[in-house]
Amino acid sequence: MPLFFLSYAQEDNRNGQIQKFFGDLSDAVAGLAAVRWDEAGFIDGQILLGSTWTDTLSDALSTSACLIALTSPRYVVSDYCGREFRVFADRIDEHERLFNVRPPAIVPVQWIPCDKLPAAVAGYQYRNFPTGTAYAQDGLLTLKQRKRHEDDYEDFVDALAKHIVQTARDHKLHRPAQRPVLSKVTSAFELPPRPQAYDGAAATTAVQRATNARHVHIVLVAGSSAELAGSRPGAEDRYGAVSRDWRPYQPELEVPIGSWAGAIATTKSYGWTVEDAEELAAVREWARAHNQIVVLVVDVWSADLPRYRQSLMRHDREVTAPRAPVLVPWTAADNAAAGGNRKMWDTLARVLPYHVVHNTRDVWRTEIATCARFQEELEDVLVVEQGRIYRTGTVYQEPPTDGPGTRPILEGP
């Protein structure tokens, strides 16, 4: 019986960091519980998205003492992760019915920050863990990758291991009477309630902007499903009530593009926020003052909406400051729509004529057809923009120019 089951999104483990975290946590748990390393935890690194669930995975979910859920933008939209979560949550509910005690056996761990958690996940919290500002803002993956947070990461792993071992000793969760057939289990994850449809300035919410330099503002030009229902085929699938709901690569990528971009930024040790392009001028001014990066992600179907048109045209004309790079997702569905490629270019030429004419790769990357290509382009943009900031950013602590003419001499008592 494993002491913990590690639930995670397969795509989050492409660089092997989750596997390494599992090894660190298993070492800590095995040492505290005096069990073999392979008895400490369970991780499934073999089952790929869409594959058939195995009896081994079902048995591990049915017998583990704790579920560690590595939350991320990919995790919270994964149907398969939601099924794992549901099986374990049902075991906790059954334990509470039998003993009138609810064990703290599900532990959400913020692997990569995401804007919203499903209600099923948000209802579980952990206590007395050393989190700190870095974890709260950037997640555990960033703590693991940054050398300066090595002690914080080790403290977190140790505290989590103690929680797992203590929970396993205090609460004996029952195994389900029948092995769960996971392909038939309903996901525990539900979409959070959507806000009201866009209604002008009243729908805009204040954003608390970061001041640290390692920060990326992901600014979206994307309308709502209501605004685009009459012009964009499939608007109900690709847009929501607000810009941050935009999913241009659906069904290839179910995660909203802003959260996807934020996850990419996190892997490069950046903090990030997603903002609406109506605030573009204010965001750029803030970023200039704090040596931060602004990336504009433009939906061609939304670029000509009245509430974006003037903001984009002002951005296009501004030549006195560094231009924020523009990324334009452009999928096969866009080309196949009425008017196709020509209609898309006509829209961009109307609102961003300078970018279209000069076509400079540093600030203009269009026809990004897949989410994988989007990741490559954004990663490259972050490198280019960070280099520009190193060369031209504001220096806040300049060395004094009128110091003493002679070197000070220290004398003993």
C-alpha cells in the first residue's frame, strides 16, 4: 500500500521535473515511515493521455493514504486528473460517513500557478506548510528550479512528507468494495462559474501589478463569445465571458491561451499576469518603469472590435518606446473560415499597419498554427526581450559620482 499517490498532468512532466520531485518526496517519506523507497509513493509515468486505465493505477488510488495533486493550468482542465481526484475524494467522503472525521488526505500542491481552481480542488487546503512568497507567487516548480530557493524547496518537501506519514498513521482509509473502473468515473473538476458577459468599463477589474523585474504581462486581444457569435465560426467553443477565456487551439489545447502562456513563463522563472488589451497603455507604462516584459497576444477575429481598435492603433503608432512583441495565433480553422487568409490580413493591416508593413521578427510573429509552435515563439520572445532590458532598462541604483578623492583607511583601536 503506497503512502501517497502523485496526481499530475502528463504534459507538465516533459522535462522530468515532476519525476525528480516524486523521487525527493519518496526519499523523505521512506525515511520517516521506515519503509522501502518503492513503498513510499506511486506515480504513473507510463499511461499517456487517452490511453486505457490500468488495474495497477486503480489499485494505487484505492489503497494510498494520501493524494498529492500537483495543480497547474493543464491539471485543472484534465479530465483524467479529475477522475483520479474523484476516486480519492469519494474515499474521504466514505471515511467521514463511517467515523465522523474528515482526514486531510488530499493535498493540493501549486506546481504551476493557475488563475482558477475547480471547486473540488479549492475545497481542500493544507496547513502548517512553509510556503513563503516565492511559492505563493510562482509555485513549487520555480522553487525547485531556482538555486536560491533550494532551502525553501527542501523545507516544503520535508513538511509535506511529515504530513503524509502522520495522515497515514492517524487515518486508515477504506479500500472501495469494488475496484473503480476509471474510464467510467466522472471527473471531479467542473468549470468555475463564469462572470457576467462583458458590459463595458463596469466589467473591468483592478489588477494588482507586481514590481519585481522578472515578470511578464500577457496582454490579450480577445472578445467574448457573445461579441463574436455572429462573426467567428465556433465562437462558443473558443471564447468565454471575458478575454482570459480565449482558447484558440481548442481542442488541441483546452487551457486558455493566457494560462498556457503563463505556464511557459513560469518554466523560465518569470512571474506573470494576464490582462486585457483595453489596459495596454497602462500596462506598458508600468512595465517600462519596472523593467518588465509585455507580450501582446492578438486574436484576429477580435482585433477590429471597437473596444480594442483605438488601443491597438495607438500601440502601433508609438515609436518613442520599445515595442511590445505581438504574437498572433492563426490556426487552420481561421484559414478555413469565410474570407480566410486575406480577411485576417486585412484586419491586421487596419489596426497594426506598422507591424504588418515592417514585419520585424523581434516584435511581430504571426500565423502561429499550433500550441507547440506558440510555446517556441514565446520562449524565444522572452529571451529577446530580456536581452533588450539588460541593454536599455532603467538603472535605479547608479554609483555615486562625487565620492571622496582618497581611499578611506581603517585604523584599529
